[in-house]
Amino acid sequence: MKLTNSIVAIIALSSMSFAGGDIIEPVFEQETVEVPVEPVFVPAPAPAPAPAPVVKVAPVVVAPVVAEALGLYIAGGITDISARGNDERANLFSDEDNQDRQLGFTGRLGYDFMDNLGAEIRGTYGTSNVDDGYDKFKQYGAYLKPNVDVMENLNLYGLIGASKANFAGIADSETGLSYGAGLDYGLGNNLSIFTDVVNYLEKSDAPSAWGLTVGAGYQF
């Protein structure tokens, strides 16, 4: 019986094969499908920002101040005064005939308004008579004061202006040109010492008077 069934099955399979049927499903080749892809524009990366420029700041240089060059000051000192009449020149460094020698006090008030130029008013008053028979000397004047630093803390200055002076009884009061020169040395803390020589009156047919002063000053 089993043999009969096997033979029937073989015959059936063979008939199906001859009829063009397949027991195994056919395998189809897969086709490649091309899908068009539009190009995508990718922007280039932005360039890196340039580094900020380096700004170099020059250091601030503060000019040194020599002997407190600018500002208001006062000063005073002891003055050796020489006055002589009769149209003759006074001499601070010798005893001349008809010459009065006195000690006095000089006061100064000034303002240096530029590096090398200032202005000053000053007055001198005789405080003692060396020779009997003479009055006390009196003088006051206004001056321009050009000046220059010759070394650290040492200032050379000139004086030129107008002065009025009496001459210790030698002659009446006279007004005229006055000039002089001096040195000022800064000590620090706004203090200084000075010395100067001043011709109190330069005028023809008038008495002559000179003063040598040594003193100290204060710069405000």
C-alpha cells in the first residue's frame, strides 16, 4: 500500500513539472531604483573675527619741578645799603667820602607766572644809621623778574623795573630805573634762601644807591 502511494505521488509531481508549474516560488532579481537627489548648498563657515588692535598707551611723564618754579611767594632779608649824593656812584664794597652806609630790611612779594618770567614788588627800609647825621633810607619798586635754573634747585634771576627812593637826607626822593640780579636756592618744603644786589636808582643828575640783601623766602 505504501509503495502504491509513493508511486502516485511521484507521478503527480512529474505531471506538475511537465505542465510548467513549479513547487518553489521563483526568485525575482531586485532592480536598483535611482532617486534623483538635489545638491544641497552648505555655506562656507564665516571667517574668524580679526583680533582687536592693541592700543599702546604711552606712559605719562611728569616733568620735575625745580625749586617750585611757579606760584606766589614772599621773602625777606637783611640789606646792606650804600647811598651817595653829588652825582657820584655809591659803592657797596668800600667806604667812599660822602657815602652813607646803613643796615636795613627788604621785603619781597612776587609771582612766577611763567617758567622763566615773574613779577615782583619789593621795598627796603633802613633800620640803623651807620653814620650820624643821615636819615633812614626808604625805597620801593616794581620789577619784572626773568630767571633761569642753572643747576638743580639753584635759580639765577634778574630784576628790571621802576623805583622810588629817598636818600637818607642826601637828596629829595627820586623816581627812575632800577635793576639788579640774584641767586635763589631751594631747600625743599617750599623754603629757599637768596642773595641779590640791586641798583635802586639809575638816573642822571641824581644820587646813587645800592643794596646787597641776604634772606629767605617761602613759596605758597
